[in-house]
Amino acid sequence: MNRKSRIYVIKLNRKILILMALLLFLIIGIIIFKNSKVLKIFSYRSKQTIVIDPGHGGIDGGTGNPKDILEKDINLDIGLKLKKELLVEGFNVVMTREKDESLEDLSNINSSRYRRDLNARQSIINSSKPLVYVSIHVNSSKSPSARGVKVYHFPGSEEGKNLAEAISSSVDIYLYEKFLKDDNLISEVLSENFYILRETKYTGVLVEAGFITNVEDNRLLKDDKYKEKLAFAIKKGILEYLK
């Protein structure tokens, strides 16, 4: 009887040890991966939406030269890179477009093709009820010396200004200081009565990624790494604003 009892106790202890080991591995796993990208995707942010609006598209190439680069392509490239950055942080991301297309067919207003395209973008933003939205564009100027990132908000919008300043500061740090290592470059925050800023109900900004008419900016706008760093900087600015 004594021998059988001892065997039973040993078997019972083994089960407890296995359970304890599994529990220990689970705790270690949580500690290691609690800040990982995988868990972030399933965080509370998955229910929070950010809209990205790559300007122009399709028949509307925006500024630029078809023999060189067109704004519509740069806008979309940066927009898709920003989408990846925000998905990593766990946000639900809505794109007004994810391919080379114009959006006028999504609008039912009786107006010009250009105005219907803008109306469709505004409708997508408003129906998505985002925390914030970012419209992405590329600048041009008659002055070849004009360059740099510009971040626009609607005049009188305090929240828009706060978001623009957060993104601008992030661009200065992550794009100009750390990536390009150029202390002379500084992004600029401006207010402007753009349709996309005026007609939307939610906080947003319009980011001009650089001047396609400037030799150095033109080169950078063709550089994949530059566009990746700009997308990263915009994301960091959004996160700073949402703190």
C-alpha cells in the first residue's frame, strides 16, 4: 500500500510541475512580447481610425513632368508607406485611394471633375469618423530655390494647428536632423483655406512632401528611403499629438 501511494504522489507532482512550467513560459512570453508589434496590432487602437488621402491620381497627375516624376505617384507611395507605419501601431487605416485612380465617380454632386474628386475624398474622411486625417501632396514653385516640407492646417483650427506642429517637429527631428543630417532644413507650419481642410468635420492636415521644382527635393522625392523616413516622421508626429 505504501509503495502504491508513493507512485500516485509522484504522478500528481509531475502534473503540477508541468502546469507550473507552462504558466512560467506564459508569463515570460507576455513579458517579452508585451511591447512587440504583434500585440500592438490587437491593442485598443484597432478600433481607432486614421485616414490617409494621397492627393490627385488617375487623369489628374498633379504637379511634375510625365517624363520625370508626377505628384500623384509620389503622394500614393508616401501614403502607402504611412499606412504600413500606422498599421504597425494598431490603428485602423482608411485610404482614399490605394492605386492610381481619380475619385470623381464616387461623388454625386453636379460639378467639375476636379470638384467631384475633392468631394469624394471629403466624404470618405467624414464617413470614416477618424481621429485625424493626413492629405499628402507635393509642392511646386516658380522659384527653384524653394524647398522643404510644409504642413498646412485650416485657419482657426486649434487642433489642426497642434497636429501640424507635432508633425512638423517630428519631420525636423527624424527626417532632417537624423536622416539627412542637415541643420539648415526646417519644415514649416502654415494655415490655408484648402477644400480638404475646410470641408471635413475632423482634425486633419495637408502635408506637402517637398518641392518637385527644386533640384535637391526632386532627387529626394525619387528616393525610397526618404519617403520611408517621411512616412515614419508623420506617424511619430501623429502619435505625439494623440498623447
